[in-house]
Amino acid sequence: MRWCSAITVSARFLALATVAIAAPAGVVSRQTAQSAAKGRALLASSALIRIPEQNAPETAVAGGEKKGNTEVKGYALPPEKYRQAIDYSRAQYRLYFGRVLYELVVLLAVLGWRLAPRLRSLAERASSRRSVQVLVFAPLMLLVLGVIELPLEIYGHRLSLDYQQSVQTWGSWSWDCTKGQMVEIVGGVFLVWVLYETILRSPRRWWVWFWVASIPITVFVVFVAPMAVDPLFYRFEPLAETQPALVNQIGKAVERAGMRIPADRMFEMKASEKLKSVNAYVTGIGASKRVVVWDTTISKMTVPETLSVFGHEMGHYVLGHVPQGITFFVAVLFVCLYLGSRGLEWALGHWGARWEVRGANDWASLPVLLLLFTLLSFFASPIINGFSRYQEHQADVYGLEVIHGIVPDSQQVTARSFQVLGEIDLADPSPSPFIKFWLYSHPPLGERIAFALHYDPWSKGQQPEFVKQ
């Protein structure tokens, strides 16, 4: 979620505990270069195929001008933009790994300085009731961690400005950070209370019961975030009101899919007020499920290209990727909570007295849990991103199939939409296999363009995988 430029230590814990797939997209079309800084397994597209630095562009989209008649043969960038993409991507990768190290050092320092026991004592002096203590301890602890994280947030936004990914003023950005911190604290207080009540009542099996409690919490957050949280940061308007012609074209793709996505589930997000990058995504569940297209996408892509982007997002909708993502996340969370409980027991047994942490049910054990979950979420990132890449590839297949016959030369149109995406978002044209494995929640753009250009079951007399004719 674009609150600040990346999630904080505490948000990493909260994301793992409730919303790892609930950010405005669950499964969104987002570039890795941007995503890496957001942590949350968080995210991507660029080229696994190495492209020589002297390659000339095979399509050109600059300054938001739409040029939809050039042929794309592969992901390529002009020399200057190529260097920018490389520099920006590498800066984002360094920021991601540096953030993890920074968070670990900060949490170890918090433990060494015994900051949590001091805040716990303050909470205990305020009241003997744990329901009151959590209202003192949790906000202060999360706020301290958020403030310590602020330099990295500032650097992340500075990068976005330097590489023309953002137009958001520092004042607006600061207000978004403040709102994000407030949302994080409200959610954090509730989660910390549930967690420690569970530990208090079931010292040995708390991780199982907290996992059970996390399932409805996760579903609730996925449901409510599009309606209650997303509008705090961006304006949304019904797509039918702002882009009736596009909605008419979308209707043809929806009909081809044999399903119904009501117009009131389609929204245009006013991303241009803060961003230059392009995107679209599916979010929510049940009555809150919706397809969102950024206004930057509409302004910088032709209608056929935008329809191609929508076809991909509709694929997430039709193929049930949001509920699948929830299921996958819940399974990963089960493992992480088990390992976290064992790690907490081991850590307190070795250093609990030095840290002045009385036990697992002591409020002061929260930094230990955050430390463990930071490590677990880091090492779980390749698994989460691998699952996401699989879903994104399925959505690419679906998108190609659903617009075939509706959009002339649909393979080339899809390839051009990816090219536009890469040029504007400065997608890395040559990520290493390790970076793809660890950080990419989408297949690299080179792979996606190559697939779009060569996927043609119709000319071979084969049945499409998802959209049967």
C-alpha cells in the first residue's frame, strides 16, 4: 500500500499477521523496482533475458505521449532510460536489503537498551488492567519504531522523486505517512491485544489459537481495506463516469469471459495527483471486490492497451486469485507462527533476563516477536513471490485470451502495454536470477513480452487454457 515509500518494522509484523495479501491489490500489477522497497514480499516486472546496453528502443512512449503503432519485438529501452532503469532498480534493491538489516539492528538495539521494559513499566503504572496497559504500551512502541524507520521512508520517497516515479510534494507525503502511522497504530493495538491475551490464556498453544483468530481478521481486512483504507490515500471515481468509452470496450471483454463485473465494481484511481507510474489491480473480496485502473494508465496507454491491462486484472478476478491468495497466506502464516513461538521460547530462555523480559506474555516481548517475524517474513519472501509469479502468469494468459478477437493484433498490443509499463516505471531490463527469485512477484518484463508475442494457440488449432471458444 502506498502509505509511505515502504512498510515499517511494525507494519511488516502486521502485514504478516493480517494483511500480507490485502494491500490495495492482493495480487496487483506492480513493478519489482517499486515493490522491492515496499518489502512485503512485497513485488514486479523486468527482463530475465539480458539486453545489451547499446540496444535501441523498439517502441517509444515518452512524456506520457501515446504511440501505439510501433512494433515491439522485446523489452528494450533507449540508452539514457536504460541507465536510469538500472540505477533506479539497483537503488531499490539496496534499499530493500538495507531495510531488512536496518530493522534487525534497530530491534536488537531496542532490546539491548531495554526500551520495551520501560514502556511496559509505564503502562503498568498507568493501570493494573491489561486492556488499559495495551492502550499505553502498543501505541508508544509502534510509534517509536515508526519514527526510527522514518529516514528510510524519506530516502525511498527521495528516490521516487529523483527518478520521476512520484510528483507528490513532501507535505502531502508527510501527511500520507502520518495517516498510515495512525492506521497502523489502530490496527496494531488491536492485534497486540489479541496476541497477548491468547498467549496469557494458552502459553503453550497460543500460536495455534492466534492463527485461528487471524483467519477472520485477514478476511475482514481484505474486505474493508478497499472501502475504508484506500480512500484515505487516493481519490476513486466510478470508471463509467470518467471513461464511458473504455467501460463499453471492457463490457465486450467481460462478455467474452462469460461473466459479469458490474460497472459499479470498476474504479478509476487518481494516481496522477501523486505518481507518474502506471498500474491497475484487483482488490477486495465479496461485496468489496473491485477492479481499479489508475488514471495514469488511461492517459499514457491507448484504449486497446488499457483493455489488455484490464484483461489481466479481470483474470485475477475470474480465476479467484484473491481467495487463493488468502488461503496461501494463511498456510504460510501457520508455519511462521509455529516457528515464531519456538524462536520466542528459545530467545527468552537465552537472553530474557538480560533484556528484562519476564516471559512470553510480557508486553516487553513484542520487540522479540517483531525481530523473529522480520526474519521469517524475509526468508518467506521467495516462497510468497514465487506463488505470486505463478498467479501473475496465469493472469497474463487469461488477459491474452480474453481480448483475442476483440482487440486487433492483441499479442502486439499486449506486448506494447508491457513496454509502456517498463518505460514509465523504469523496470529493470536485466535483473539477476537471484533478484528475480527473491523479490519479483511478477515475471520479468522480458519474459512477459516474449510470452505475449509467442502465445498463439488459435493458429495451432489448440484450445486456449482459460477462455474457451
